[in-house]
Amino acid sequence: MIVAGIQVRQISGLAGAEILSMAISAMLGLLKLAWCLVTGLFRYRAALQAEILILRCAVSRRNALFSAISIGSFSLVSMA
């Protein structure tokens, strides 16, 4: 039997349509796996970048607070 240009032998009583449906389901399974891997990598990378952005904002706020405190204390010390 020839299916899509490929000669397919009948395996243990399975018809060509059954073999074709098994091959298609196997290919769909591989495509789903590849899709999950790719989206998982992008999702991980996006989460990592979001965490870095949040930490940078926290550090810059902390540095701004310490610089404001040091500038204020310096001006109070210099006036006294």
C-alpha cells in the first residue's frame, strides 16, 4: 500500500488509515513537545527579566533614600 508517496506494509492486521492516524498522532505529540519547550524557555526568560527589573527598582529606591539621608544630614551638620 502506498500512502503519501511512501510504501507502507500492513503491520499485524492494521489498515493503512490506522497506520497513518498513528503516525499523525505521533507527529502531533512531537510538535506539542517542541512547542512546550520553546514557550517554556521564553516564559522562563521573561520571568527572569521581570525579576531583574523589580530588583533594580528596589536597589535604585534604596540608593535614592540613602543619598537623601546623607545629603540631609550633611546639610544639618554643616549648618550647625
